[in-house]
Amino acid sequence: MSKHAEQSVQRVIESIYRNIGEPITIDDMARTAMFSKFHFARIFQRTTGVSPGRFLSAVRLQEAKKLLLSTSLSVADISHQVGYSSVGTFSSRFKRSVGLSPTVYRELGGHTPRIHADSRRFGARTAVLTGNVLPPRHAKEQGPVFLGLFPDIILEGAPVRCAVLEEPGPFRLENVPEGDWYLLVQSVMSGDEEILGDEPPTVAAHGPITVRPGMTLGPLDVRLHPMRAIDPPSLLALLDVRREALTAVAS
């Protein structure tokens, strides 16, 4: 990916954040990038790993998470402020992606006591994935690390398998179902575990990983890096929580 193309995508993402409450179409984004619509869609997908529409939707929900914790605005007001015309549509998408309804997310202060892996809809669950989460280069001490297997590169909804580490290090995921999965990892700086902390989370992604019954995959090394503008937002309520509340269930 050329430097010019990446800068164009970053310019579009900055525009999304500035105009989050406005109707934004792919034509609008392509004009901001100064590419044709079809060329823009290709370079955006190649740069971020997701389509422009999915990235926009993720940013809207990410901003809603922040507003729920930092303001007293009603859910209806927040839904309109981040660009939704229907409160019902906003609430259903929020719950599907974050794992909690907007009201419960606010009541719990952005915490979630448990993360449930999705054990439905899959075939054989006999594979094993091992590896090592590496800390960012030149990084401060890291806090807890969440890692999970997801159907695509946005960290949202229920993972098919997941684990929580006290800090970067070795991991082992057992009973992994067959399929094609992305390994997504997120951490936060030690002492800054809340969603509104000063330091950005550190993230990593690897995939797709093709899993077949009975396979043992790895060891796979993934290195955390500070979240960039081009990284899709992390939506699932997990390391937006305080360390003492963090528990994962992968059953």
C-alpha cells in the first residue's frame, strides 16, 4: 500500500470522526480521498481490513460507548448524535457488537463481568491454537491482555474461543472449532484500564487462520502495537473494564 493511499484513507477516517452525526456515504468518503468510488473502496479495504461502511458503523458505536460513559445524554440523544435515525436500530446493533445494551453498558460503567464464547453453530471443536503475545516495542509495562478468535477483523460480538492473560506472554486456546478465524488481541497500559484513559489500547491481529478438526496450530507470535487511526475500533466490552472485574469464559 502506497504512502499516498494510506494518507488518503487516514484523511477519510479523520473526516468520519469530525462528522460522525451526519449522513456519510461511500461517495462522500471517495470525494474526501480524491479517488473514484470503486478504487477508494479497494484501497480502504486493503488498508484497514474492512469495508468503508463497516468501519463507519464501528466508529459510530465506538463514539457511542464514550458518550455513554462521559455524558448524561439519553440513549436516544446519543444514537442521534452518532448518526442513527432509529433508536431501536442503534440499540440492537450496540448490543450485538458490544455484548451489552447501551443502558446496561452505562449502568456497569463500561465493565463486563464475563465474556462468553459462542459455542453454537459450529462443527468439530477439537483443534488447538498456541502462541505468544509479544509486548509493543519500546513499550511501558502492559496491563491485562484479551485474545479471541472472531469471524472477521473487527473485535465485536462473541468470540468462538477466548482467553485473558495478566500480561503479554504465551497462550493456548483449546477446543477451537473448525473454520476461518481472525486472532484479535487487545491490551491497555497498566494503571489505565478504563475506556477513558489517557493511553490508547494496544492491539494485534492475525488471520485468517484456517482451522480443521484435530489440528494443532502454532506456536504463533503476535506483537501488540498502539492502536492507529486505520485500525478498526474494538467494540466488544472487554478491556474497557477495570482489571479487577476482568474474567473470561471460553466454553
